[in-house]
Amino acid sequence: DIPSLQDVFADDFLVGTAFSNSELYKDPDKELMIKHFNSVTPGNVLKWDSTEPEEGVFDFVESDKAVQFAVDNGMQLRGHTLVWHNQTPNWVFYDDNGNLASKELLYQRMKTHIDTVMKRYKGKIYAWDVVNEVIDTSQSDGLRRSLWYQIAGEEYIEKAFEYAHEADPDAKLFINDYNTHESAKSQALYNLIQRLQAKGVPIDGVGHQTHISLYYPTMTEIENSIIKFKQLGLETHITELDISVYQNDSQKYDTFPEDLKQKQATLYKQLFDIFKRHKDTVTNVTVWGKDDGNTWLRTFPVTRNNWPLLFDENLQSKPAYWAIIDQP
Ligand code: XIL
């Protein structure tokens, strides 16, 4: 019987995984989650296109199952996500005439959505990714030109946090993004958070998605990006960790090369050592899937094999698992 990750890191941070509801119907998958993880994140079913596919028509069938799984097993749950440019229905951004919605209409829809979803799961979802992937360093103000931005400018981010705080004052409110270890991106995110804090916007934490690979970024870049946000007094969550085995989109392996298995194990170990060193701010480390059979990286950015997680497709612990628990 192998050690449980949540026990190994009990004095450090919560250990989480993303999951899809299909995993709840397979006993070995479900048991693995219950054994190792004290935090879970539904991979898709809390996104806008799942919970409110049509205006005012909420569908909580799948999200209720996901939340109940966490409640039944005493796990913390991260809510992902309220305001994003992907997996969000188009109606959100257009009026009845097919024109871009006014700011007022957009905010009214945003408020209704945030209010309805957050209140339903009040006390059951301890942290929410209120906004996701809002940074774009190719823009001079660092903000992605999403439809949210096109309609409302930077203010939509403030509104999202304000509505979220009103809906559930006890939930921890996060801003979540990828490539946050890149210095330009981390600086743009830092600047945005400073502007938000100066306006009194209720923001509790920064989520580093941490979709990385065996080839980049460096461990120093990751550590620096974590340290950087301590100055803002925010909590840090590692929200979507995985380590792709590829360097670029055109590579494709039939099997996981043995030397790369070891390289991945070493990187996972170094990463968890960094997280432990900064456990004063890193309070949750979540992998984006528990096993290689359940990784989004088998369809993104292209369809191919990938082995980015801690357990293999047969739910057996990989060298990466043994490395992070210090049993090489
Ligand atoms: C991914 C899911 O894992 C996939 O199942 C879905 O098809 C696309 O979205 N950043 C995020 C997550 O914030 O919501 C994404 O999840 C992965 C990248």
C-alpha cells in the first residue's frame, strides 16, 4: 500500500487533482482520488457553457454530482471558473439584435451567473477562479482583448470580483493564468493585481496554472514567479500542474522514453521542493488530472500520446510519484 499524497504533504499544502465526472463511476479511479487528494477541481462542469448554456437556463446536473463527491469525501473544492473567454456561450456577449452587448447588459448577465452559481455551492466551494487567463503580454496594458474586454475594458475584472465577493463573502477569490513564470506575463499580472488592490477589489490569491514541459521553464523561473506575488500579500495556488513530455507540437512518441520518465521525476521532485520552501504562501497544489489516461494533453494542442501526470493510465504510481514523496 503506497503512501497517500495528502498525508505526505499534510504539513505543507492541500494536494488536489482535476477530475471529470466519468471518473466517479469507476471505483479504482474514485478510490485513488479519495486516497491521495484532499482538494479537487471539476475540469469542466463548473464552466459557463456547462452551468448556464442558455440565458437564465441553469443546468446543475453534472456540477451537483462533482460537488457532492467532494462533500461526501471531506475534500476541499476549487471552483473553476466564472469569467473566461473560452467555454463561455456566445449569447453572453450579444444582444437580441445580434450586436455586441452593452456594458450594462454584460454586467447584468455576469452578476446573475456569478450569483446563481456561487450561492448554490456556498460553503462547499472554498476557492474560486473568478477570472481565468485575462493577461496578454502582446497588449500594451497587458490585458487580453476578449469580448469581455472589448465590451467593458479592464473594469469587467473588478466587477467579477465584486459580484463574487457579494455572492459568497467566505470564498477565497483567485485570479488564474498560465505561463505565469514568464517574466513579462508575471509582471503584467502583478501590475493588474496592484491596480485592483489599489481600488479595493477583493482578491485573495493568484493561481499559477503551471502547464509546463520537460524542457521549459526553468525551476528558477517558477520559484521567482511564486516569490514575486508574496509582496502583494496574496495566497498562491498551483492550480493545473502537468509536465508535458514534449518540446514542440510536432513531436510524437509511441511510448514514454525511459530516460524522460526519470527526467520528469526529477522535475516533479524539484517543483514540490520549491512549493514546500514556499508553503507560507503556497496553500494548494493541484495536478490537472490524476493519471495519464485522463490528461487534456492527449488532445491539446494536438492529438498524441502524453504522460504528464503522477500516475500512469493503469493508475500505477510513476517515478514522478515516488520522487515527490522522496522514495526514489
Ligand atoms: C481544459 C479541460 O481539461 C479540457 O477537458 C477541455 O476540453 C478544455 O479545457 N486552462 C484552463 C482549463 O484553465 O480550464 C483547461 O481545461 C486547461 C487549460
